[in-house]
Amino acid sequence: MQTTFLLPGYMSWPIGSYRQFFEYANRLTARGHEVTLVMPGTSRTHWTKAMAQPVLRHVRRTRMFPWFDVSPRVKIRYALDRGEWSIPATDVLVFTGWETTRHYPHLRRHARAVVQFVLDYAFWAVADSARKRKIESGLSNKEIPVIAGSLVIAAMLEELGRKPLDVVLAGVDTTTFRTSVPIAGRGRTIGMVPRPSPVKGAADGIAALTMLKEHVDFRAIAVSPHLPDDLPSWVVTRRAQDDAAMNEFYNECAIFLHPSRFEGLGLPALEAMACGAAVVSTDNGGVRDFARPGENLLLAPVGDAAGLASQLAALLGDDALRERIATEGLRSAHQFSWDKPVDQLERIFGSLL
């Protein structure tokens, strides 16, 4: 089967939706499918780089995405978005963002079937009225069937009058994200991945850690490709650029703090669970697909820094509780194999042809 994923554009640093689609591309290719990633844009620099990829990837001197190892068997194309443009003929064309469906009229004829894989919940949840209308317009074309990336995304689509073909939850690569440090021997380290977007709740997380620091001793680590400028001096900072570095970071954490305000799924929390960290998270929507509060993680309301601080204090003050939460989180993460979502996509794509 030939499958083409139309991405919103080129992305030079990692975000969850791109990582998911790259993972699907790799795994579908490994099963014998022909997969192409298409990135429209107006930059000739990116276009030139993309055109050079077959040579550069063959000699293994560079990767188009330093933060993700896209299989050499996955084709990568960069399309100059200047009016109508074409893609190679494909069996299934997958629109991966609300922005990309505007290309439907001139790309539809190049595919036997089209589908929209929706991971846009966080963008929609925080949008002002004008932007929300644009997003809703991008999700409303009933000629394009939709797949939801989580239960909260399915609820969003149903609110917009769209019934998903299925809910396809991303997996966790437990060969990459794995426990290498015993859960019982992790001390008092709290880790967080602060992102610049307000959606990710970095300010809430730092506020929670600051409250906690007033009366509890612990070590804090912040890891991100782009760290905020206003982190407290007592927070250890690091720029992790790939999965191996993130795996090492998660294994340092006795507790992983996930303060995001809105998530389509919340993969960092699952990755941390797979590495044996006890997770404290906000009830940000996406975590509902795997959260069992009080069993495999602890939850606080969105935006509630004091609530997050209280949950962190509970884990730091009770090693048995932290170890129980971490152990159950590890079991939960191992239920999210990549095999199931890839099986689902194969079945859905086949049903459309």
C-alpha cells in the first residue's frame, strides 16, 4: 500500500504530532508499505535540503531531523506551496493537521482515498474565537473521513459534528524508553520538560516547584530543546536533543512533573512511566486515555500549582507510595505497544480503498 502523510510544514525541533507521524511512517514502511512524508512550505532552503536527502541519507552524514531517525526507506518531499502543486500518486493521502485540508481540492485527484488524522486538540482548546473558527473549518470537510488520536480528540470532533472512524492511540517504544535505574533507588529528583508554549503549563510547573522548595528538599531538573529564560537558579538545566538523552533524563527522575494545560494524548508522561518515574500530571485531557488517578499517577486540576505541589509533596514524603505509583505506571506504559495503532491504521486505510 502506498501512503502519503501531508504534514503542515518542516519542523526543526520535536513536537508530539510530528514524532507520532514519523513513527507511523517508519513502522508502516517496516511492514512493507511505501510511505512518503510531504512538507509544504515557501522556503527554498528547506526544499533544497529535502531534495538532497537521498544522497545525504545514503552516506549517513546527516539527518533531516536531528531529533528523530526517519527510516531511509521513508521518502521525504518538500513542496513549494505557491498555488497548486502535486504529490506522487498514492493509495491513501493522510491530512495530518487542520491547516493541511485546504490542499484537498487540488490533491484529491492524486489519491485513491483520503483521510484526516486529527491531533489538533491543544491548538483548538486555547484558540481565540477567530482562530478557533479557522481550525473548525479545517476539521469540517465531511468529504474527508477522520481518525481521532485520543478520546478527548474524539469528543472534540463529535462536538463539531464529526464522528471518527476510530480512535488510534499512539504507542511508546519501550525498547528506547525503558527502566535502567531501579525505581527504589532514585532519591528525590523531580524532572520536567518545560516548553515555551503556554499550553504546556511550564509556568504552573515552576510555580509548583517553587512552592514545594519552601518546605521540602529535592533536586529539580528541566530538560528541553528550548528552555525558558526565567527558570530559578536552583533548577538544573539540560538540552536533550534525542530519545537516548530523554531516556537517560527520565531514568534520573524519581518523579516526573507534567503540568500541561491541554494535551491530545500526553506522550511525555507515558514515556516517563516507561522509564520508571512516578508521574504527577494535570488533568489535561489527553492523560485520560491512560490515567488511573491514585494508581498509576497522581492528578491535579489544570492550572493548579498548589495542587501539583501537594501531589509532589505526597510522593516525596512516602517512598512506598512513590514506588507503587511508579511500578503501576510502568505496567501501564507497557500496554501501549506501537503494534496496535499500526494494526488499526492498516485496517482503516485498507477499508477506504
